[in-house]
Amino acid sequence: MNPKLTNQRFYALDVFRGATVCLMILVNNPGDWGHIYGPLKHAPWEGCTPTDLVFPFFLFAVGNAMAFVMPKMQQMDRSAALTKILKRGLLIFLIGLLLNWFPFIKWDNNMLVAKPFSTLRILGVLQRIALAYTFAALIIYFFRTKGAFYTATVLLLGYWVVTAFSGHPAPDGSIDPFSLEGFWGTHVDRALLGPDHLYKGEGVPFDPEGLVSTIPAIAQVIFGFLVGEYIQQKGRNADMVANLFVAGVVLWIAGMAWGLVFPINKKIWTSSYVLYTVGLATIILATMIQLIEFRGWKGAWSRFFDVFGKNPLFIFVLSALVPKSLALIRIPNGVNEQGQPKWLGPLGWFYENICKPISSKPENSSLLYAIIFILCFWAAAWWMDKKGWYVKV
């Protein structure tokens, strides 16, 4: 790589990353999970909504950022470079694990009791980021750009083949390898981690950030790196943007075509889903570079998102810590049918008494709450940026 290009910064990359963090917080914090507009919901199983783009876009952005630090890392002593990669991955994983456990106590029959480790969910969003980052960084470090591309290709093709031919039979004897119970990763995660340590949101032990479905997520980060490196190498010129846009369209179409035989599915992170979302991320990034870097479309909108990108992981973690902490505070909210007292946390009280009465349509109230939530954390991110406080993980 040309050393003169390795330090080129593209403001559009920072805005893209910040917008992704902002949307991650938005979709994770509605006022009422029972009343959400369709685009802000995940697809029930197969398919892809705008919300299903947020997490893969963040992994793509992780790869973009890696393109700026990897050249320096490859010039370091091997032991020091590997220590840095592994230390960062382990720290992010532990933060995610502790975040799942936090605040370590819960209400049970009007008493605060310890949250047992025996039912702690081991995996999650930060844990997937940690694993995907670590393995992608190691692959790129050892195999360089060309080797990383080939490895990502093998990961996606291999994942498809193994998934297609490793389906588990349903009680009626039928086999659908792309279903929740038919997916081989479901059973691997249960065997390795135990049902009690998996996500229960699907009604059965199944983790949408499982170990097996992290395999193609590694390729997601690698593709983000490849795009980031290409942007640096080509520099600010029209050919770079045009080629980026064309590549994005090709990947997007390839993902949809692959989806005909390997359905686009976030919850098992199918290979077609990787190509589909990488393609869309590349198209959007190329468009943002054209508008921001070449046409100068900067202003309040770009600064709003850029602030989130200055402390992305810290702000994301903070957006989870605050609701979990406030949930320990209980505000009386009448009684249930059995005459037992009902309680609301401060955020629940705010939604019920401030946001909900504003509109007769509960989806509007739920969205209003999410927007206010976003603005509060934007204020925290803005204040940290103004003070020059940047938390590096």
C-alpha cells in the first residue's frame, strides 16, 4: 500500500459510522415493543427490513476503520500486534458479557436478588463484534489483502454448503436446514453453551448472535476492510466513487440472486445476507462520499451523525447501561387483576405519561420516545466531543 495514502481520512466514513450507531440505538429503544412501525422491526425470519441492515452496516464500518490501522499494525512487532488484536477483542467481548449481566441484581417478589450466572446469556451484539473483529483482523494480518479476500469467499461458500447439508430433522421427519430448528448452528450453540445461556426471544433457546452464525459475520468485516483499503488507495477521485458504486450494485444483486437458494436471513446470518448488506452499505457509502467529499453537502445533519461516530462503542454501551440501571427504580402504577401492585421504571413512566398521551396512534408515541432517547445520547456524545473525551477500546 502507498504509505502516502494510509492516513487519508474521509469524513463520509465517520458520518456513515456515526449514523449506524445512531440507528442501532434507535431500533433498540422503542417506547413500546408492541407498537413499532414496520421498518423499525426485524424480519420475523427470512427477508430483510431496514432494521436488519443496521448491525451488518456496523460490522462493515468496523472493517472500514481497520483499513486505517492495519498498515501500522503490520509494521509492528508480531507479538505486539497480535497482543493488541487479541486484547481488544477480549475486552469488547467481556464488556458485552458484563452488559448482559448488568446490573447484577433484579427484583423478585419485591426483593432485590442477585442475577445468577447460570442463566446469563453468553453471546450478544458486542460479543459478535468482538469475535468478528478478532478473526477478521488476524486473517488480514497474516494473509494480507488478497488472502483475506479469498478467505472471506471460502467462509461464505463453506458456510452455505455446510448449512445446506447439515439440517436437523423436525418432529415430523422433514428437514429444512434454513429453519430455526433445522439450522445446524442452533444445535451447536446449545451443545457448546447450554440452552440456559442462549437468547430466549424466539420462544426456544436460539441465539441470533450464535457462534456458528458468526462465521459469515467475519467475512462482513473483511469486506468492510477491503472497501476501506480501496478508498484509501484510490484517493479522492471520480473513478473511485464510480467503481465503488458499481461494485456495490453487483454485490447487492449477487446477494439477492444467492438468496433464491440460500435465503436472506439475519438471524442465521446467511451468506446471501452478507453480500446483500455489503452491497447496500457500499452503495450508500459511495453516495455519501460523492455528496459529502465532492459536492460539499456538509452541515448540521452530517455533524449530528459524526458526533456518534467519535465514541461509537462507548455511546452504544451507555445506551444500554442507562435503561438497565433506571429499571431498578420502581414507581407505583396501580394494581393488576390479582390485586398485586404494578410498577414502572422512570423510562416507562416517561413513556406512559409524557409520550403516550401525545398521539392517539401508539406507534407515533413509541417512535417519539425513541427519538427523544436518541437526542439525549446525542447530547452526551456531543458533550464528550466538545471536551475532547474519546474512549478507545
